[in-house]
Amino acid sequence: ADLAQYMRITPRRYTQLLGDAIEAAMPEADGPFHETDVLDVLLEQRLKVLREVAEENQGGPEPADNIPNELKRRFEVRIVGEGDKHVSLRSIKSAHIGHLVNIRAMVARSSDVKPMAKVITYTCEECGYEAYQEVTGRNFMPMDKCKGPKCVQYNNNAKLLMQTRGSKFIKFQEVKVQELPDQVPTGHIPRMMTVHLTGELTRSCGPGDEILISGIFLPMPYTGYKAMKAGLTADTFLEATSVKRAKQRYQDFHITQEMRDQIEACEGESNTYGKLAASIAPEIFGHEDVKKALLLQLVGGVDRSLNDGMRIRGDMHVCLMGDPGVAKSQLLKHVARLAPRGVYTTGKGSSGVGLTAAVTKDQFTGEMMLEGGALVLADQGICCIDEFDKMEDSDRTAIHEVMEQQTVSIAKAGITTSLNARTCVLAAANPAYGRYNLRRSPSENINLPQALLSRFDILFLLMDRVNPEMDYNLAKHVTYVHQFKAAPEVDRDAIFDAGFLRAYIAKARSIDPHVPKSLSEYITSAYISMRCDEEPSDSRNYFFTTARTLLSILRLSQALARLRFAQEVASADVDEAIRLMYESKRSLFDEAVPGQRSYDPSSSIFDIARNLAAASDTQVLRVSELETRAVMKGFTAKQLRDCIQTYADLNIWQLEDSDQQLRIV
């Protein structure tokens, strides 16, 4: 315990001691154990020359004595604070200088990986003597005099030449990390710290990652003109010894055997889909269909890359439009925490540059460099944008390209490039007048351009209606959560924890389902019926069905097939996808606008049957065909049976062929 404490206080000294001890204890290599590189060839040649010189001088120094250990070393020694508590950047004080510290932070930006010199090799142009210089910091003073025996004997001022191939370089990367939002005190701005990554730790994290770092907290004196201004003060940095992601990416997610058994047990259950959806923000009451849509967004569809280079996205975009107080922001924050790469931002606090990319000047090189915004940081993750309606129109247009092409094209300050932004967008917005006004048309309520709305796969309209029974259950749920800081006991048994949910989604995303040929006709007819059902005269119809709607149905169907771990999309998946799309706008028809007929399931199903009969020019309908159309519109089988029985009792139609056909009287 004392040794571990001493190693935490003086880690650099113990790193050097351990390296020397390992070097001394390591046996001689009896053969090549890795690919021979340039340093090995040069080292072998040097030892050969030094042995010949030693034999001539009789009793000279051992051949290997002149060569630094750092040049021969093929391993890295790091002291890691395993098991220690990770603290915030604000907790690191001047008393920790030289100590081993563990911090939890988010990567703000990272530099390119560059070579950093560790051992410089010089060759004398007169006698050919090789000299070595170990570099311990960012700067060094080159050697100017040859210390070879001949040059020392004859006092030659021979010039030393640096040998690039004979020197040793290691990979070096500089990373800027900043405090996590929950670590910043009220009224303060997040602090930043420079982290130096070397060797195999480089490229272990990228901008937007939440990481756990172990490292040595060290001072870095200013140089040049800055040193004159700084006086006795010095900058600080962290020399990293270990870097881990706090939230693993789906492709890197390791599923334990216990978790795998639990997933296999869930596969056989009938209501796994509902339980997984209920596990998203269980403290929030209701919103079953919204949570199902968010679950499908986390699972995602399948990316399709065509032979000609065209790419069809599999990521889904969801927009929650609703009255204040329906828990939109809480849902967004929960999804951002649940996703491995989740970025949460607000519309008013985000500019177009802040969402896409900004051109900044690098403080070390002075070169112009690109710094990714929120959408670029959320690459292969999810970007949650709250208060979407409060954004300026000029800033909102930056999202158009990201949502469909999934790239950010930049042409600024001489930099012309295209950045990847393969992200799902989850947006929350309020109607134009604060609350949804049923006396106005959707185009007046929803203050967003149609070009942007068509890019969302599914748009939910959440209205706060007076319903005594629902209000009582909601109030009871909220008071329970405030009292016990958890969802009610009844719901807690039917939900999964966040770790299991991530593991299930990670396994589901590894499945690549396809649409069978037999189902293509079914999806086509469903899409055509959706197009035909749109009445241009209906003032409530603001959501036009386009070809993007067809792609949305395919993506939702593929996500549902992934949840079942199925290789093929089933007709039930398509029905559920279409039901979700209709359910998202159901609240528009829950309460009638004055002067219009109120919403009634039986009447709506009868309208579907009447339109179906008129389209086929017949008075006889098959119940199975009517059921398919009714389910697509979001009605249940029970509502269909009630409708059939109600109108049969009124003698409006008659049942034939063992209740398999309807004849309209």
C-alpha cells in the first residue's frame, strides 16, 4: 500500500526505475519476434562496428554501453491509477503537480498525430563517430561537438550531422478536454486542459467522446516572448498514461455471458418491444408510442451503399412538436445520456457554425484548422436539439444537408472539404403560438418549413388535453417519483436498466435485415393508399406523403426487424411502422374543430371501408383486406370488430362467407 502511494506521488521517477528494471531482467532475444524495422537493422550494424572497435582498443567500453536504453526499448511503461476515483478538472489543484491524477472529461478537439523525437542520433562528418542525445521535453539544444576518440585527441571542431533514420520518434497527439456539463458550477464556464497522448494511446479518443483519463499532472514553462510576459507562472498539462471511453460505441460494446443469457431469455417473450420502449425514461408518465419511436431511432435502419457511390441513410430523424410541459426536454436529455455518442444542444444557443463546423487558428502552428460543431461531434451517434423552433432560419438551413446527405460541406478561409455527420437528429419544438391552437390550421401552428419537416422520418404532435382520469394518473405518478426518486413499483418490474438496454441495442444493430420480394408489393400498395387518402381540401392535412415517407416506412420496419434479431422484414413490422406514423398525428383528430365531425374509430373505419368499395367499384369487401387498411391507419383489431358489429346491427352491411366478407346494403 505504501509503495502504491509513493508511485502515485512520484510516478515519473518510478516509471524510469521500472523501465530500467525490466530492461535489466529481460533475457537476450533468441530470434526475431516481430517485424524487423529500420532501427533494428541500424542497431545491429552499430553493435557490430562497436565490437570491432572494442577488439582493436582491447579493454574499451562494452559495445551496448554507448547506446541509450530508450533506443533499444520495444515496450512502454505506464503507471495507471486503476480503481481510483475520477474527479473533475476543477478539482485538480497546484498540490497535484507531479502526482498521478484521474479525471473524467469530454474531448473538445484533438490535433493530428505527429512524430516526436525521443533519441537524436548524430554522425561526425570527420571520424564517423555516432553520438546520441535523449530528449525529455518539448525542446532540446542540439549537440555541437563530437566526443569521438579521434576528434577529442586531435581537438577537431568537426560538425555533427543529425541522422533522421537512426533517431527514434514516437507518436504524439495533443488533445483538449473540457469539463462535463454536470460538473460546472452555476454561473461558471467549463474549464479546459491540455492532454498529451504518446505511443499506443494516440487515436484512442475523438472529439465528442466522454473519457476517463489517468495521467501525470505536470507544469510546462512558457518559452520565447510569452516567458517574458508570464514571469514565474507556468502552463500545465496532463501526460496521459491511460485513456478509456466512459460510454463505449455500439461496435466496441462487449456483451458479457450473463447479459447474453438475459437477451436470449427476452427473445422468446411476446412483449419485449413494449418493455424495451418503457425502459426509456421510465420516470416520465405515458408517451408509449413516442418512446417506441425513440427506441427505433436508437436501433436505426440499415445503410445502403449502391455500386455507383450513392448512399441511402439508415439513421432516423424524429421531431417532437408539442405544448409546454409534456416532458419533451426530459426525453431528449435521457436519450442523449443513453446513446454512446449523444450531444445535447438548444436552438437559441446554437448558431449555424456551432452546429456544423468553424474555422479556427491553431495556437501552436498558427495554421487555420477546422473545429467540428455539435452535428459533427455526434457522428455515428445522436444529436438532440431542444427549442428547435427558436432557431434563426439562416442557422436552421445548415441542418438540411446533414439530415439527408449526412455530410457538412465547408468552403471557408481557403478550406474546402466535406465532413462526415452520420448522426440521428432528435428535435423538440413548440407550436408557433406557444400552445397548439385547434382553430388554426397546422401550417399556421407549425412554424417550420415543409422542406425541413419532410426530412423527419416521424413527427409527433403532443397536445396537453384535459382528461380527468389521465390527469389523476399523471399526478399520482409524478408525486411518487418525487417521493421515492424512482418509477412506481408496478412499472419497475417491467423495465430494463440502461446497461441491458445498451447491450440489447448493440446486438440489434449488428443485424442486417432485408426486405423480401414478397413484401415489396405490400409496402408499395400501402404507400399508394397513404397518398390516395390525402384530401387536398382537408385543412388539417399539412403532412404530405412523399417518397421520403416510403423510405421512412422502410427504416422503421428494418429497426423493428432488428429488435426481433430477424434477417427479414415481416408484414407485421410494416404495419407497426405505418401505425406509428398515423399515431404520431392522432392528437390532431382527437378533438374536433368546431363545425367538423368529431373523431370516432367506428366512423373512421366505416369511411375506410366505403372508400375501399368505391375504389374497387364493388359492394363486397373481404374482412382481411379491410383489417389490413385499418391497422395501417393505426386502429386496433378490437376497434375493427366493434365497427363491423355496430354497422351489422344497423343493417348497413351484412356478413357473408363465415364472417369473411362484408356486403354493403
